[in-house]
Amino acid sequence: MKSSLFFTLFLALTVWSCGSKNGVDPVSERIKKSWSASLVRENSATTYTKGAATNVRPGYSGFQLDLSNSGTVVFIDFDGTRVTGQWSISADEKTLTLTNLVPQPTGTNGTIAFTITELTDTRLVLTRTTANLKTGGTTNVYELTNP
């Protein structure tokens, strides 16, 4: 009887300790950093590479996507325009959405969404879900780094 009780207790503790958590923080936690551009493609054409001697859009050197404060974003675009607003991650963790952006970036109604293609501790790859009117209506891919 004693060994049966011990075995049952051992089995219960083993199942409980395994749990379903896989040790990886949710995207909403892992993305909370300040990101800068390392490479930008507009309609598949590379327009900025960090450290390159020449760039089509050198202003991306000042590009910043600061998500370090929970739910609050500071976004500095390639032309130096600074906007603030809120950010959120979709339930499936595949979309980053910036909302209530002030001042409203051209043609956005205050909202910009990105598909999250890759996220590591130091790298974030985003694809804008709508065309960027500032860059001539292109669909842009941003390879960002931290720090």
C-alpha cells in the first residue's frame, strides 16, 4: 500500500512538473526592445544596408521602432518623422499592429500592421501588410536589430 501511494504521488508530481510551458516567452515579451534597421527592401529592391558606403535611402540609418514600453510605441521613419501610439501582437503571434499613431503617417489612418517573419533575441524581420505611400507605394521588408 505504501509503495502504491508513493508511486501515485511520484507520477502526479512528474506530470505536474512537465506542464505545457515550453520555456519560450510569448512574442509580446520577446519583442519589447528598441529596434533599428539593418536592411530594408522596398518591393524586393534593397534600399538600405547598415554600414554600406551608399544607400538609396540613407535616412534608414535613423529608423527606430521602440517597443520597449509595454503597449507604447515610438516609431521614427526613414525621413525622420517621429510618431507615437500603441502596439499589440495578434493572438496567433504573427502580426504586430501599431495603432493610434500621432501624427498619422501618410495614408495610414493612424494604423500600420506588419507580419512578423522572424524574431530572435537580436533580430526582428517585419513585412508591412499595406503599401507605404512615403516610399512610392512599395511593400517593405524591414530587417531590424537590437541593439
